[in-house]
Amino acid sequence: MVGRRADHRLRSKRKGSVFVVDALTSEILNGVGSFATLAIVALGLGIVFGLMGVINLAHGEFVMVGAYVAFMVQEAGRSHWLAIPIAAIVLLLLGGMIELALIRRIYQRPELTILATFGLSIVLRQLAELIFTKDFRSVVNPVPGATPALGVLYPTYRFVLIAVAVTVVVVTLLTFTRSQFGLTVQAIVADRELAESAGIRTSVVNSLAFGIGAATAGVAGALVAPLGAVEPQIGLTYLPGAFLVVIVGGVSRLWGVVLGAGIVAAVQTGAIHFADAVLAQIVSLLLAVVVLQFGRSSRSGLVA
Amino acid sequence: MRLQATGLEAGYGAVPALHGVSVSVEQGEIVAIVGRNGVGKTTLIKALMGLLPATSGSVRLGGNDVTRWPPSRRVRAGLRAVYQERAVFSELTVRDNLRLNGLDASAQADVLEMFPDSLIGRDQQRAGTLSGGEQKMLASGCALRAGASILVMDEPTEGLQPSNVDLLGKHLSQARDDGLGVILVEQHLALATSLATRFVVLEKGEVVASGHADEPDIHERIATHLVI
């Protein structure tokens, strides 16, 4: 093992300093980055499933829209940092409108929400192809270079991604657990009819919660845009992982999504370190199967 | 303000439970809805609040036709409810229940003080850990302090100790005198007769008798319909 790790050791020079690039440390940092990305993408999925019981198969496309927002902001000559709040606002509005026009009509039919959001995902991808074509677009990394940390050099932008994603996740969690809005959401989850009878406009809260779920995905899309190609299929990369997180962490408590992201990221990072990416996917799926088979009996209902 | 149901029909799926029920209440009066179990009293409360859609007839509140309004809109128009089952958010704390009903700090304290032996000092407790009667007291207190003009209540004394039944009766009487209109579904006939200004008797989803509390034979007429 020591020999294997020694094989992975590399040396690099930056501003005259010498850093040992340890493969394990790099993979741990990659794991933290993976955790942050999984958490922010899955959080929106968890909110929508926990509150409304809607399995949103178009959630990956919300990530895709966020990535294209980042691309368009770049094309407009604006800062990438502006793209993040713009993506949040665009997806908040888009999510709210989708809830109003489509989801609201089929709450009582869970199987229809799966079909409807699957159809919506196709429509959004086709729209992206019509507007941007299938060509790969790139968003320039706003913070190129690497930063030394824990004895390794690690891409600076990935640190920024982790910081922004964790901030968005924490703020979203606090919004849903500590604010008056969060209390109304908990009331709706507990008893929708009683919430209505207390004067809570459940339809408005639903639209807002769906919008917030979409907005977190949009922020995720804008954040990951500089890391790879922006293209209509980009959302499909993130959707399976997000579902895996929701399955492992559950939505009975929203913090469970964060826990699930941590578990999935740790398992995948470990599997990649000791084997390869294919085994990481297999282990992750096995983990989901085990959780579904032996996990908690109650997997619905969103509670802080 | 007046709550007026006219020719109201509602039910569960294809099974109708109300057949053209007409009932009304003005601010400052208490209308007791009485009848044996399963005659449609709870269905009437749900239909008045909008939890069950009216298949026919209308509900008017303060001059507005609210028949198609969702419950939350009726609440904003001045209507409140206390339900027989699921009266409070059992997974949330007593304090959260008070906040969810839109009560400010002063009104929240008022609710706890309305039933001091049962609620004071328990605001951080999960509402679901209260007894059934205590949950009813919490729900009734919230509804009475929420600033409503009309209140519909379904068996609010169920599970209450006799002393708390008297206390609730006192609060309802005070609220009526302060201008609150109440539709009261109540099995506790002694309480109903002591508070009500009018009576409506339901049988098989229909109004079979009604009258004012000051009519000399009103109690006999009610009793006739309640004898099994």
C-alpha cells in the first residue's frame, strides 16, 4: 500500500515552493468537492420530494439550465460570480412557473409526476439543443491556478465551489429549519389540511419550495460550468448521484440529504482510490440497494 | 359578518353525506349543531371550511360567495375552525402551533393562560404529547385568539375534564359577547344548551329541526331527534 501511494507521489513547483502532491490527499479533497456538489444538487431534489412527494426527473435539467445561464452571462461579458445569483433567480422563477403550470395539477397522482417530469426533462434538453445546439460550450474558470492545502496543490476554483456550495446548502437548510417559512413548510408536511385551516397558503408555499429546489440546482449548474463542457446532456451526469443521495440519506429529515451526500461521496472516493471509477459506481448502487432493503421504513415527509 | 350555507351538498367520493343543508350564523351568536353520530355534522364543518368541496349549494361569508375558495382564503376572510380530529400539528411544539396560527407574543401568552393548569409551562413540548383534551384546548385557544369573526368548532369538549369544559364554555360565552359568531358541533348537550342562541338538528345529512334557544319547547324538540 505504501509503495502504491509512493507511486502516486508527484512533485510540482509553484512560486519557488515545492509541494508533494499526495494522491490520497487529493482524492480526499476531490471527495469533499464531490460531497459539496452532490449535497447542493440533491438538496433541491430532497425538498421537492419531501414536501410534495414529487419525484422530479427534470432536476438534472435545472442543473443544465444553471450551467447555460453561466455561459450566457460570460457571453454577455459579465463576471462569473454574477452568474451564480442570476442562475438562482432564473431557476427560482422557472421552478415556480413549472409548479404552477404542471406539477400542481397532478399532486394526487405520483405516477403522473414521474411521467410529467420525465417529459419535462426531454423538453428542456430539446429546447437547449434548439437554442445552443449540441455543441460543447465552455465557461472560463474565473480563478485559474492552484492553492496549497494540506501539503498538496489543489485547483483554487474547486475550493471556491466547495465554499459556495456549502454556504448555499447551509443557508437553505437554515431557511427550511429555522425560519417562519421553514415552519410553514413543516406544518404543510405534517398536515396539509390543517395548515390550510391555519391560513397558510399551501399552494404558494409549494410554488416557492419547488422554486427554491430548482434554484439550488441552478446554482450547482453555474458552479460546475467552468469544470467541464456545457451541453444539453450535462444534467444527466448529476441526476443519478442526486437520487442516490436522497435514497441513502432519506428525506424524513432534511439534514439526511447532507448526510447522504457525505456517505455517497466517501464511498465513491474510497472506491476510486482503492480501485476505479466503475467499481465506485457499482459500490454506490449496492449501497442504495442495501439502504432500500434494510433502511428506515419511513422515507417520506420532510422534517427539520 | 354572516356565514351562510344554502342547500349545501357534500360527501366523500360518490357517497353524499349532506343533502341540501342550510345553516347560518351571525357574529355575536352561537348556533349549536346537534345530532346522533354519523348524521353529517363533521362533514358540514369540513364543507363550511372548504376541506370538502360542495357538490351543490353555496357558502357565503360576509357577502362573498366563498364556495370555491380554498380554506386559507376563507381564514383570511375571517373564518376559523377547530376540528374533531387532528386539531393541532402533533409533530410540532406547542409554541410552533401558536406561531403557525399567526398569533403575536401577547396572543400566544393569552392562549396559554386561557387554560393555565393544562398549557402554561408546556410551550416547548411537542403538541402530540399533550392529551387529546389538552390538544383541543390548544386548538380552541388558538382559534379564539386568532381574530376571527366566525368560528366553526367540531366537538371541542371531547376529552376535556369537566372543569375544563366549564372553562371553555366561559371563554366561548365571552367571545360570543365580544362579537364572535360560532357554529358549534357538540355532543355535550349541557354545554350546547347553556351557550347556544339557536339550534339546528341534523339527521341523515338533512336539517330536521331548528329553533331559537328561547322557544319554550326547543329542548323537547331536540331531545325527540336525539333519542335512539
